[in-house]
Amino acid sequence: MTTLPDIYAQMVQRGEITADAAQEAVLPEFERIRAELSRPVKRGFFRRAPEPVRGLYIWGGVGRGKSMLMDLMVDHAGVPCRRVHFHAFMQEVHAGMHAARKEGVDDAIAPVAEESAKGLRLLALDEMQITDITDAMIVGRFFEKLFAAGVTVVTTSNRAPDDLYRDGLNRQLFLPFIELLKERMVVRELVSKTDYRQDRLAGEQVYFAPADTEARRAIAAIWADLSAEVAPLVLHVKGRRIELPAVSRGVAKASFFDLCGQPLGPADYLVLAETIRVLILEDIPQMGRFNFNEAKRFVTLIDALYEARVRLICSAAADPEYLYIEGEGSFEFERTASRLREMMSEGWGAPAP
């Protein structure tokens, strides 16, 4: 059987990827899981669920290749498996629990976990991040049931396990889940100096004005290069919904109206900025007295993206300095225009040294 390191080396030789020592250092963990899962399952007389192979929690900076390595394993797992973005998975869990409660089920987690685990040997969750107290209160018991059903879990994250849900409400109730992760999964950091997502944008134009057919065509090409397995994503913040029409591997694509035409505030944009690493924002209009509320939200959005160093690719009606030239707040918008200019520069968005 060809191993994952062998396949990785072949991809390097064909020029599909660049050899990275940090990626090669964690590949044996992915190969361990693939090899152990490929062994025949021994079932006793009472057909108990097989003991799951110890999973993997791999974390590190954005764009380092964590998702690529996980996808490589999923593609060659050879067992029933599922790969899904963590937030999308939690949305399914919430929807399933809501349906179970409507049917009068006391423990709504149990039937949803049972359905999720049915026929599954490997669950690959991309970009684990806990920002919502409801998720924090659910994941521990849910993962326990997945492990009890014999499911092996592999997940990627930008944070070490001990940093999950840091400073969150009632975090002490979340701490047993962190210990469960450490017990049932090998924790490895992918320490690479190269942000390949930034490299793919190096030298690329990222601000397009005006937002015409040519701009739409250029942004579509960038989106096609960065995305795969696109799906919508809904983030829940204190009972509110942030709807992102298209998300793929930490890259989100939305319109100005999607994010600034809705009643969202600073907390919403902060969660958004923590969840994604690249935002493609289309059709930013000129702003003034007639859309003052949308302009205020846009300023708040840019501030959140800037502080989180999220890469921004956008199309707009005009250059940054001419997006908001009259009305209350025009002076304050000068800072936003300056930040947009800075975010347009090559190399912006890389982690600060």
C-alpha cells in the first residue's frame, strides 16, 4: 500500500505542492491513522462498536497546509468517512437537536450523535473554533458519544486546545472537553514559516474599482483558485445569525449587502473575523447620508478584519478615498480608507513578526 508520505512526495515531484519540512513532520500521524483504520475490525459476539483509532488535533497558523494534509488522508482513508467544516457541522447538530426536542426527546444530543456516527469510521472537522456558549456546552457530550460509537476524529484548528473558548462565558464547564481532546486525540502543532494562502495572493490585485464586469470576472477567478467544496455557513452570535453565502477552507465570499445591509454589530464582525482568514466582499457602493447605517457597519467590519489581519479582496464603486465623501462620519471614514489602502498592499495579512 502506498503511504501518505509516498503520495505527498509524488505530489511534490509533479509540482502540485511545495515540499515543506513542517508538513512532512506531521504526515506520519496522518499515516498512522490511515493505516490503523485500514485494518479489519474485530467484532465480538455482542457486536460492540470498535474502539476508535486515536485521532489527531492539528493546529497552527493560517495557510500552513493543515486542511490540505487532512484532505490527503480523507482521500486515501479507504473507510467510510466524512469531511466537513466545524461550524457547518455544529449547525447540523443544532438543527438535529431542535428537531429531536420537537418530538419530545429528553436527551436531544443522543439521537443526533447516533445519526452522525451511523456507518462512519472517520470524521474530519476543518477549522475547529468555539465562539458560542451553546456550542461550548454541547461539544463535550457529543464527542463522547462519537468516540463511544467507534468514530475516529481528526480536526484542524488555528488554536491550541488550551486556547479554545478562551475567556468564554462559564469556560470552566468547557474544560473537561479540552481534557477529552487531549486524551482521545494526538495534539500536534504544524510549525511552518510559510503561509501558502498568502503566497497564492502574492502580487495579485485585491481591490477592484469600479465593480464592473471585469472586476466580477477577476474576483471569480481568485475565488475559483482559493475555494473547494463550497458551502454556506451561518454563525450564531448571542441569538443573532450571520449568514455567509459561500465558504471554503477559511475563505468566505459575500456581498456588501450580506454583511453591511443587515442589523449586525461589533460582536458579530469579531466572530466573523475569528472564523475566516480571507474575505471576498463584492459590490461595495459609494456611501453617504442615504445609507449611513450601512456605512457605519462597513467601518466596523473593516476594523474587525484589520485587527484580525484577515485578507480582504473586494470590488467597490470607487477607490477607498472616494467611497464616503459627504455626510456625518466622512472625517472618521478617512481612517477606514487608510486601512483599506494598507490592506491592499502586498504581504498584508501575514502574521506580525
